[in-house]
Amino acid sequence: MILRLLFNALGLLLIAELIDGITVDNFYAAIIASIILGILNIVIKPILLILTLPITIVTLGLFSFVINGALFLFAASFIEGFSVNNFWYAILGSLLMSVVSTIGNRWINQESTKQKIEYREG
């Protein structure tokens, strides 16, 4: 869990370097932002997805990008040291953050599986 948090924080710092409209002041702010984004995605996102289900169905799932961007912008609104200039940067940042998180989770799961196999064999 800590490794995923660190990976997401590093990913957020990388995203901030790549996109001019997103700024992260330091690694501490990136860790706090990663924690808050994780909490929002676990608690608030499922509620928003259920409430906006008709719009999501009509738009063939594209409205979920809007929800992700809104949560990203919401997190940036109250975390000191993490800012997003506008909603379009928030959507792009949330999309890239999803990619980084997916890559990190797959890598961590793969390493965990390798360790379990080595433990059983040895």
C-alpha cells in the first residue's frame, strides 16, 4: 500500500512536470494529494457514478472522465502545494493519473506474485 502511494506521488510529480496547468510544489504535497485522491476515488467516486448513471449511459461512459476531472480539481482546491489551472487540465491530469496508477498497480501486483512463487519454491 505504501509502495502504491509512493508510486502515485511520483507519477503526480511527473504529470506536473509534463503539463503546464498542473503544479505540485514538493514531494510532500504530492504524497498528500495522492492520499486525498485515493480517498476521494474510494468514497466519493462510486456515489457520483451511481447518481450520474443515466448521463454516463447516454454518453457511453465518457461522462466518467468529467467525474474524474471534477474529483481531481476538487482535490487541488484544498490541498496546499497542489493546483490545477482549469477543468480541462484536471481532466487531462486525472486521465494521466489513471494511467500511472494502473501501471503502478500492475507492476506491484506482478512483483508480489513473483515473491509468492519464490517463497513457495524456496
